[in-house]
Amino acid sequence: DAGVIQSPRHEVTEMGQEVTLRCKPISGHDYLFWYRQTMMRGLELLIYFNNNVPIDDSGMPEDRFSAKMPNASFSTLKIQPSEPRDSAVYFCASSRGTGFGTEAFFGQGTRLTVV
Amino acid sequence: AQSVTQPDIHITVSEGASLELRCNYSYGATPYLFWYVQSPGQGLQLLLKYFSGDTLVQGIKGFEAEFKRSQSSFNLRKPSVHWSDAAEYFCAVGGGSSNTGKLIFGQGTTLQVKP
């Protein structure tokens, strides 16, 4: 398996523009997570899905952030409008099942810079 | 509240020396504990995990960690550090009976290796 695939790897955009980050989870995994990594706050969970349904979005910082999972093999995280403080590395991760032995596998991340 | 604390933000060791990275957690249920490593510009790679059983767990790249419930700790160790071990290390907690792979991360410890 190719692992969790994120695109783009790097994104530079101007303040006010819409940004869309993409994630393809590992085939067969039914949980998908979006994390954000910043110097100030470290790694924080933004939202996660189970079987394409959002379960917990309490970590989404503002209404400018939205996430979707239209099918089992694709998810997007959208920021509209973007602001400089959104600059961070965004990670997608996926896992299979629950309970003993479950672990999350991470993508390479998308480094977002908002200027 | 669930939390993970990595007391050391930055550690420098000489190549060949032993290493111990500290991790303390606060978790109401049975914790599942993880150590991840992140090389510059890369995603997170799982080093090892603890779910139950033997409290000393072995991981990849010669790392091990010991779970001490009485101290709420899960310290990472390596007997002899290699220059390629320079990276950022994250301790994370998740789990309980409904473990899904959702994780709470510590702030990370940056390891520098001196030649």
C-alpha cells in the first residue's frame, strides 16, 4: 500500500484566498483524522471521520475551516478565507477499526504558508 | 483532562551515548501509548506502541520504551544513539475500550546528535 497520500506537499497562498488540502487514506481504513502542527500549539486534532461521517469537529478552529469526506478514499480540508495565522503543517492520518492494536498512519503533510 | 507532557523541548547527546526521552501522560481510561518520530520535512513514523502486557516494548531502529503506570510515564530509550536519530520525537496517548487511533500528542522533543 502507498500509505496515506496528501496533496499538495506545499501550498503558498495569499490572505483571503480559498485553500483546499486533500487526503487519500489507506484502503480499508475507516477512520480519518486531520491534524495541524504549529510551533505554538504542537500537533492538534482538528476533526475526524468514521465511515465518511464526521464524528468530532471540536478542534476546528473557526468557521473558516471545513472538512468533507465524500467517499472512503478521499477527504478535503478547506480554509476560506485563509489568514496568515493558518500557516502550519496539516497532517492527515487514517486507522482501521477500533480497540486493541489500532494505530494511526500519517501522511507526509501539507505545509501551508499564507502570506 | 487528557494530556501528554514531554518535559524536555530539546536534548543534545553525543553519538554513541545513551538516550532517554521523557513522557508523562494523564488519561482517565486505560491508555494506549505511542512514540512517533518526525524527520525534517517528513511525516510521523511510528517507533513503538504499548497496549497491554509486557511494560517494556521494543520498537524499530533500536528504540524501546517502558510503561510505568505508577508514574504515569512512558519514557523512550536507546542504548547508543546514531547521527541519523536526530529528529523530533512525539509521545502520544489514545485508546481506552473505544480506541480509534485518535491521539493526543505531547509538544515534542527535538534530538540533536553531536559527532
